[in-house]
Amino acid sequence: MNPFARLRDHALRFFVFPRMDPVLSESALAGFEADHGVALPEDYRRFLAQVGNGGPGPGYGLLPLDKALDYDNKLWGAPVPLDHLRRPFPHTAVHNPKDDMETDWQAAADGPASEEEMYLAIFRHYRGLIGLAHEGCARYWVLVVSGPARGTVWIDATDSGGPFIPLGCGFLEWYEAWLGGRVF
């Protein structure tokens, strides 16, 4: 049996809302990647194409790809810049952006700053990330799609003043851990 079919079957039995969102077509995935200038990590891409685009998963469930860009509304409803994913996620170890906040805000306030400079100063910590699921209490599981930690799952606890925390695994290992009752 296809391992992705096994994941889908198990997830549908395990989750409170037994419905996986429809898969994404190859053309939809290729279009997303072309629009954003990034290749999605292969295990995540295969999941979207063979299992589903959102649905059963850790926390409140997997986010569909169209909700994964601004997974916690950090951009306050503004459109996510097309190069957001292409820009590398800068961290490789636990990091709290709060430690850099004073410097970031000062750089932005020393203006006049262009819109691009404001984005770089304030949101530089969040680029190259796709949201996977909302854990609750302002914590998210995210997938690095660009940068030295590409392909790894992290916890983003920054909305509650916490750090980014690497989990040391890729998407498929993280999802299978949830199916096995071992959420990170």
C-alpha cells in the first residue's frame, strides 16, 4: 500500500473531524512554487498531492496551503509578499525574535524606511516559513521551506513571547509522530 494512502486512512480514523481536504493537482503545486520562487520540501509536497491539502493533524488540524503563508495573521491581513518564502528562514537553533525586537524597531524607525525595509526589519524572522498547524495558545508548528534549516519542522511560539524551537524532524516524521500519539 502507498505509504501516503496509509497516512490518509489512519488520519481519517484518528481525527475528530474525519475529512481530509482535497489534494492539490500537480499544476496547482507547480503554480504555487513558481509564484513564490520556492520548491516545497518533497515530503510535504507529496502529502499535499497524495493525501490532502489540510485536514486531520496535530492541534486544530493541518492548515491548507492557502492559509499556511500568513498562518497567524502577522501581516494583519496585508497580502503576503510573493518573495516571502524565497527569502531564507535565518535560524538554525532555538531563537527568540524578542531578543532582537528593539534593534528591529529602531532600524525601522530611523527612517525614512521603504515598505521593503520595514518588512525586512520586522518580519525577517518569519520569512521562509509555512504554517502547518495551530497548537493553541499562540503556538504554531511551521515548516521551513527556504534557508539552512529547509525541510525541518519547528514550533513558532513568538506570538506568546517565546522562541522558535527546532524539532529535528521533517514533515512526514512529524505527521507520523502525531498519528502514533507522539506530538512534539
